[in-house]
Amino acid sequence: MKRAKHNPFPYKLVARLWAEGKTIAEIAEHIGRIDRNHEDGDKYHTLRVFLMRMHAGYRDGSGKIVKLPYRASRTLVRAAKERGQGLKLNVGGIQNILPRIFNKRTRR
């Protein structure tokens, strides 16, 4: 059996694509990090974990620690962290999670 090949994660490229407004699916496709055989069917798990770590801080090319900016407001990010839900923006967009975070009722 061959040993698994380790590819370094392209932090700089991901940060640039994130700044351009690309979606998680588009970024994963571009850098080739789609988990097609993931147990629970989550194809973008690896990329979302790296994005979470990049939000906390990562070293850029010059060695400085840089934080990837969030796309949501600080209030929304803080509320999601307090509830322990994270930001679930992939499925229904931000409009579907706002009422659950702030305990408001929505009209359907």
C-alpha cells in the first residue's frame, strides 16, 4: 500500500479567493479539496475546518499572523459562537439562521 501524499494547504490562494467573494464550494473545487468519500457526505468538511482555523489566525508568506475576515457581521458571529452553532451559511443562506440565533419568529 502506498503512503498518502501530503499536499500543503494553499493559505494565500484561499485568502485571495475568499476576499473575491467565492463560495466554499467554488474554493474547494479550485484548490482540489473536495472530500468525495466523507462518511457523513459532507464534501466541504476539510475546507470549512481550514477556514475556521484561518479566522482564528494563520501565518502569511512573510511570517506574520493574519486573521481571515468573516463575511457576516460581528453580532451574528458572536451570537453563533455563544450558541455553539457556528455559521451555517452553506444551506439556506444567512436569512434562515438569523431568527434561530436571535430567538425571533419568522413568517413563512
